[in-house]
Amino acid sequence: MLRLTDLQLFYGPIQALKGVDLEVGSGEIVTLIGANGAGKSSTLKAISGIHATSCGSIEFRGERIDGLPPHEIVGRGISHCPEGGGFSAIFQCMRTCLWGLPASQERDTDAVGKGPDPVPAPG
């Protein structure tokens, strides 16, 4: 379902990711665990298109997504809800999910918490 192959990412001259390989199958739950600066956030930013990679590939459901803009990656079913920023977690997740939806699929954000999930599951 999700495959990272030889992923490399730089912040200027500093290499944050070097040769990351990861495969996540359908239905699996995977956690990234490591010390500060180990590359956890950089890996997630690469997957969601927030930061471009310099080498390697990212495939989701058999199609390459590296190089796509974040809104197209969200449209395929992947979103990134970073921590911080002073907003509640639900607002951040809702906003992140809605950014990538085409106008015809947008949902009423006032409906959050008032019933079934207002954002449809991808695909």
C-alpha cells in the first residue's frame, strides 16, 4: 500500500534522511520511533509532499506520489496533521483533510462532532 525506497531528504546542506526504506501493507499500523533529529517528521513530510525528496521514491497504492503537490496527495488519501500551532487537534486534522478535497466534495466544517464523520474515507 505504501512503499518508500532509498528515500533521501536534505535541509540545505544537511542530510535529514539517508536511504530510508519502509513498506506498510493494507490494514497495518506502523509507528516511527526515534530520538529528536532521527528523521521521523522529515519522513512524514516527504510522504505528504510537504518537503521534496532529493532521491528515492514514494509509492502509494502502486503509484508514485513523490513530486506531487500536497493537495494531490491528500486527494489520494494521505494527509499530514502536524502538532503545534495553537489550534485544537480536530481543527488541524479537519482543515488538512479539507484542503485536498475538490470543491464538489467539501463538507460543512460546522458539522464536526455532530454526527458521523463529515469527511468521507478515501477511495
